[in-house]
Amino acid sequence: MNRNTLGEARTKIVATVGPACEDEKVLLELVQHGVDVFRINAAHGKTEDFARILQKIKNVRVQSGYPVAVLLDLAGPKIRLGQLVQDPLDVEVGQELVFVRGAYVEKPNELTSNYPKLIDEVNVGDRVMLADGTIMLEVIDKSKDRLRCVVAVRGTIRSRQGINLPGVSLSVSSMRPEDIENALWAARNDVDFISLSFARSAQDVASLKNLLASMDANAMVIAKIEKREALKALEEIVDAADGVMVARGDLGVEIDVAETPVAQKRIIQVCREKMKPVIVATQMLESMHHNRRPTRAEASDVANAILDGADACMLSGETAIGDFPVLAVDTMNRIMLSTEQMLKDVPGNSKTRLNDRVHPITSAVTHNAANIAEAIDAKLVVVATRTGGTAWVKAKQRNYIPTLGVSDSEQTLRRMCLFWGIMPRKVDRMENPDDLVADVTKWGKETGVLLAGDRVVYVTGTGLLNQTHNLVFVHEVPK
């Protein structure tokens, strides 16, 4: 199945790898049905597990001929419950529970956590959310080694469930020792994207970038927005990061769930203004864990993310542990294609803006290449790029003429898998425009993408201006 087709969705699909899809044959099928980036969740497993998955993905790249990218999602300082005496524990409204200092508990109503400073930093009146926010406790009393809470929303508690502390300012570092180890592994293994969980400031992002720079790694850093502090420092975090993920799971617990949709729209808008890729994640097709069809609300959720301007949508449990991983990807792809039809006649955000990743001449040339392509009804725009910066700018212009991002760098091709509307394709020679045209024309005719008389707009450089795209030309496919 050829992935380089003009009918492919412009919005990219990120799929989480897990037991349901870890088989190499299933991974290949996922790529064939539209997956652009595979996410490895570092919260589950060790580096040896990640290495095994990465090797399978590398094999799939060869089999599919598609440079599918890899995102390592660092677990971050996720606070979790310790081992319960009674597991699971059903709790009712008004029942008292007590957090105690240390790693062990002796009574059924006692709780502990993996964060030693929890009792020090949580105060009377604060809320403690458990089980992804489905259970709420209110702190009613505090002593040196104990934190008394009363259950405000009932439910079932299990060992090692996540703890969220909305509004509580924590001193925990943005990266635990395990996160640093995993980030270093990613750097050594040429992973394309690394996401930073629970980012709270631009400095958190800078810390990860500095770590990667010390390894001479070129991985793009994706900041996950899932804390109220991150929303307060949103513009600075977006400036510091290479991309952003709207991590709605923890975000919807850290802030009022009623605020989450508006927060999502604001994050996407800021990313659009600052020309940074943005991924919308969590529960996009949640019911497809066990059902062959999503709910209408879920289909609308995916569509609205695209209409807002998301560059990619992410599947989590749907592909990692769901019953229908391939069908979930196929369904998301169909929703994207249908939604994008509506956007074609809507003015986009194609206004030329300066971008610190590319030369201003490159930005202007790329913008006007899109205008030329529309004016002459071109079949394809071809952007030759060594680092992906030019393709990045082209993606943010939201032009609907199909765009081929060509490069002789495997790393750049994988990076472009996250860029909206960019189809990555390897070429061996980019310096000479004649060679580039011959290569693309040959590929286009062989795949049926290009027919005689089709016009193709090329964006490349003459070499006269260093690291700059200063050449736009139109080629008509000969008979």
C-alpha cells in the first residue's frame, strides 16, 4: 500500500504502541492505514522494552517504505498511591482517609504516595483527586506526618493509581532520574520526538533541551500541557518548545473539566500564532477500546480539534490495549478526511510570518510558492529541505494543494511526519534542480500521482544564499 497518495489526510495521526499492536504485522498495518508517528509510553516499561519496540518500528519503515517517526513520552513526576492494605478499596462520601508519611501503611483507611513531600506541600482546604479525577478528597486536618481527608466524591481506589493535586504548587522536579535515563536512551537511539510530561515553565523545557544538546541529539521536544501552571506560562512554554501536546487526561483533572475545551482551543491558537506543531491527545476515540464504532461525540471531538487547527491527533489506549487498533486508526483517518473537505474553501492562516527556524527569504518564497500553486491549479508543491524548517513553515500556511517534503536526510523525513499536510519522501540528489525534477517526475508517474500536463511548483535554493530557499519554479509534466 503506497502511503504517498494525494488523497491522504493532511492532519497527522499519532498512535501509542502497546500489547494490542506491538506485533510487527499490526504495526505495519497501522502505518498502511495512516499512522505517521508511533508513541512509546515511558511510564510502562524499561529501556530494554523500548529498544525492542523501536527495532520493530525500524523494520516496519523498511517494509512500508514510509519513514514513520517515533515519540518517546517521558512519564514525568507523576504522583501515585502506594500499596493499599485493602486493594481495591471502595470509599463513600464522608468517609475519612489518612495520608501517612513513609512507604507502608497498616490500616485500610491509610494511604501513602511515591512523593515524599506530599504531606509537607498539601494544606487544609486543598483537594486531592484520585483515579483520573473520578474520586475527590478534601483535606480537613494536617499534622507533621499525617494528612486527614474526607471523601467528597465516592468511588473505588486501587494501589498505584495516579494522584492529582489541583492548585497545589509542588517543588518536584520536572524530570525524575528515570526520565533523564530514558531521555538519554532516546538521544542515543535517534528518537525523533521526546515529550516532557507536566511541564510547568519554559525552564522545564530548557532543562530537557540542554540535556539533549549535551548528547548532540536533534530530537524535537514536545511540551505536554497538563498543569494549571503551564496554562499560566503557556506562551513562554510554547516559545521554548519545538511542539506542544494538549494532554487532556491530567489537564482535565488539574483544572475544572468544564474549562478543558476552552483551554484546548487557547493552546491550539497560541501554537498557530507561534507556528509550533500541536498534538491533541487523550480519549479521542475512547469507546473504540471495545467497540467497532466511536460515539458521535467522539467523532465530533476529532473533527473540532482539526477545525481548531491541530496538526495531529493522538490515539492512546485505543491502539495500545484496545480490541480494534487498526480500525481505530482507519476511523480517525476517515473523520480527518471528511473534516478537511470543509476547510478547503475557508481562508486559513497563510499570512507570511517570520520564523526563527528559517531565513525570512525562505518564509516569503514558501508563502508565494503556495499562491502560485493555487493560481495555476498545480497538482503538487515540492519543498526540498535539509532540516525540515521550510516544510515546517509550509505546513503552518495550511495550503490544501498536496505538498511533498523531499530530503536526503532520514531524520528530516521522520520529523516531517508530524508536520500538517507534508508527505515525506527521500531523494538522493537535491542540489541540482534538474535532478530533483527528474526524480519527482519519475516517482509521480510510477505511482500515478502525476500525469502528463500536470503542473508542479518547486521550492528550493540556488546555493547563492547560504541555507536559504530563494528559488521557485514551475514544471509541467511532459507527455
